[in-house]
Amino acid sequence: MQLSVIILNYNVRYFLEQCVLSVQQALSGIEAEIIVIDNNSTDDSCAMMKSRFPEVKLIENRENTGFPKGNNIGVDAANGEYICILNPDTVVAEDTFSKILSFANAQKDFGISGVKLVDGRGCFLPESKRGVPTPWVAFTKIGGLYKLLPRKEIFNRYYAQHLGENQNGKVDILVGAFMFMKRDLYLEIGGFDEDCFMYSDDIDLSYMVLKKGLRNYYFADSSVIHYKGESTVKDGAYMKRFREAMQFFYNKHFRRSPQFDVLMKIGAFFFAVAKKNKAVPVYSPQHYVLVSKNDNLSRALKDKLGSTVTRTEQLSNVLSFKNKKAEVMFDNECVSFKEIITFIESHKNDGFTFKIRPAGTRFVVGSNSSNDRGEVITF
């Protein structure tokens, strides 16, 4: 078997359904399997999986075992030569896995590969590619210095800004939302460290691969939507978790750094100043546009939203609503995931917000910001 896709789920039933559907379509023509590990969700995630995707291997944990252990359980059950650790709040294109398989097989020193991640509005997520977070590099991130002087190498290492977002290349650290590697390598280095703090597990795994003399790659030729979750909200709790994660990483791989606490305290000060009184944008669509051939779907959404829904079968017609605060809803039975992702990326600066109706469902899902959990509308 070529590939096992490992999806760890916890209480994101609607995102999970969309994710698995996109993965199924992306695995067409590939000898592969999908393994979903559920960390004792209290929503109906497992019931949905059994009803809609009975052919998918489902592992139901009796407790929330956390990100590292949950994924380790999934990899232990996998049969593929390659594995892909994938978040449930992602959407892959139909050619994502065929492309990355070809890329991986062409590398002689292949360790882990990530992809180009974008948020629900099509904006590039810089954590798609990162550098080793030494104390100084972590400080430039927390203090926001990488934004002020992005062209200066000394400040741009956290997000590997030597490499453009549309440029394939070697990087040190990849994000756990999408990590593609050989299963044997994952097992050889021990998988995710189950003692890791949040935010350090993917850093640790990436670094362990580098210590084996292999190389990690950022693969920009396929874009994947990542609807980021609650833990990404940038507040005081985030700062605390980030600091703990960096401390764990340093203690495991380097000697203790006396500069760490000083840099983190300074960085926390700049972080607090930058976040003070920063308004959270509110998006209130003035128009709803549905790309679909299904008039019944249009009527159902109109009843749910209490607003006019303009239906069109052509993506090009959506552009007449450019910069008019329109929310575009894509019917996946009419538009492929790749077409959706491409459109969202191409028109991220045109004043749209976006939602997707996965094929065969009665809901739409989307996100208007990198800092919110996303929104689900059932009808």
C-alpha cells in the first residue's frame, strides 16, 4: 500500500466529514487507506463516520489521549509505505496526494514534506514552513520582528522567509496540520513525543528527522485549506503555551539557555503592546452567492439565512460581486475541491468570504479569519 492518511479528530464533526470527503477524492487511483482516530468526542463524529464512511478505519479512544499519542495510535494501525498526518479541519485538492507522492519519490534525502496551507479566506499561513526556534528566533516571532524587517535574515528565520510561499525548497520545521513522510522513518524516530507540550510536537518531530541527516521540504505546488482552531487565538494563554513549548524543545535538544527567559519576557512585552486594543474584524455579508446547479439547495439556504441567495453555475459570474461584501458558497457537487481552493486563493483580496457545502451534506462550513474556529451552518 502506498499511503495511509491519519486524521485525529476531537469534536469537529462537520469539519471531519468535509476533510474525509476531500481525502477520499484525492486518493482516487492511489493504493491507500484512511484512518480516523477519535479522541473521545462528545459530538456525533463517530456515528457520522460509521454511517457515511463505513469503509474508513475508525479507532475510538475512550479518552482524549492528546495529539501525539492519538497520532501514534493511528500510525501503529497503518499499512502504507508513506503516511500523512492530517488535521480534520483541512480540505485537500483532488491532486494533492498524487503530486506529493511524486515529489517525495524524487528526493534522495527525503524526511518530511508539508504543503502550502491557506486559511478560509485564501491567505497564506506562514507556519507552513519554519526554522529551528532557537531562543533568538522564538523572540523574533513573539516580538513580531519578523514582520517589521522581513528581508533581514537575522529576523526572518522563524517562518523560513528565505523561501517564498510559492517556492519549493528545504526547510527545517513543518506544521502538524499536514506532515507527509515514510511510515518506517516515523517509527524509527519514535513518532510524536507523548511528553510534548502543545506547539512543540511537530517541531520536535521535524528536528528529530534533521538529526537523522535527512531533509524536510516545503512543497508549494499543492494548496490545502486549514481552518485553524481555538488554540490559535493569540492571547495570554497562547503566549504561555508557546513559552512552555519552546522550553520543552530546548531542554530536550539543547542545553538550558539563560537567555531564554530574558528574551521571552521582552517578547511578551512587545506581544502585549501589539495586541492591546486591537479590534477583531466583524464580517457581515451583504450578498450571498451560491455556485451550484441545485435550485433546491438555493431555496434551503435562503430560508436558513433569511436573505436572498443568488445562484450561478459559473464561477466566473461570482466576480460581478467583487468588493461588494459577498459571501460565496460553493456546492461541492458542482465544483471540485481543487477549483474551490484555487478560486479562494486567487480572490483572497477581492472582498469575499467563503463557505463550502460538501457533496451529500446539509451544511456549509467556512472561516473568515485565521484566528477563529470557523463557522458551520446547517439547513
